Amino acid sequence: MPTPEERRELRRVKRKLVQDQYRVNPPRKVAEPKDNMGTVHILMTIALFIGLFFIINYATVTVISTWNITKIFAGILAISLLVPIKWYRKKLTMNIYEFFLLSLLGYAPLLTGVYFAANYFTRNNEHTEIYKIEQVEIHTFYSDLILENDTLSEYALLTSFDSRDSSLYKGRTKAWYLFEDGGLGLKILKDKRAIP
């Protein structure tokens, strides 16, 4: 165990070594890079609203369950998170939170919306399908059609309707649907109605 004098001497030697090191290689103040993410934030916000607009307009007429829409969104999000952050940091002052938000609020909604828009605008092959109505469940704000063998029950777009329109479905025996095949393999609903 060193004595107090030896400890003082060690501190003095250490201080002298550090001072000599600073004389040989003085520390330089490096200016922090200026934050240049403002434009990216604006573009991310614009992409979010464009993506939501496309999803609301085109996914709502596509015959797909909400769970499958969520899976498409999550898949695109996962792919966008695979891009290394160091590629962004070559030109941008991006931190890890901005990287995640760019993928979550920028790429994922925009590319999901573009997917549904592309499916909608490349549609063709109009055809009809008819299903037997087993029951009409009327609720306060919306009502549901229960089709034969519980067909199409996972697609609220096809089986739900406004309760104010219940007179159009009461006493009817069949549900008639007019579809078009989307270019990316998802059906597009053009019209639906109940027939005698």
C-alpha cells in the first residue's frame, strides 16, 4: 500500500504526463454538425398523409381483412428498418429515434398506400358472386349479414352495412357482389346489394 507521500508523487507525475501530452497534441474543439433533419421531417409528414390518403381511399374498397392490412404495413416497416442507419448518417444528422420514426411514419404508410393504389389502378376482369343470406343481425349503428357457412365473415366491408339501410336487407335471401380483380391479386368491391 503506497504511503500518502507516494500517492502525492504519483498524482504529480500523472499530472505532468497529461500536461506534456496536451502540449504535444492539444485538444481541438470540433464543431458539432448542424442538424439537417428539418427537410426530412417535413417529407416524412407529407409521406404519412399521402400514405393515409391512399390507404383510406383504396384499402377500404379492397377485399382484405384489417389483420392482413396490418401484416402488409408491418412487413414494409420491417423491410425499411433493414436499411443500415450508417447510410443515412453519411449525409444526415440522424439519431436512432428519427431512423425508427422515418420508417414508421414515412416509408411504411406511404408504401402501404402505394401498394393498395397500384392494386386498384391495375384492376380488370369484372365478375359477380352471389351468396345465400342466413340471417341479418341489426345493431344500433351498423348491421351484419350472416351468409351461408359464415362465408366472408372476416371481411367487414362485405358483410356490414349502416343500420339505416336495414330495410334494403330485411326479407332478402341473397347477397350480390360485383368484384374486379386487382393487379396485385386482391379483389376490389365495386357494388353490393341484397336481392330476393
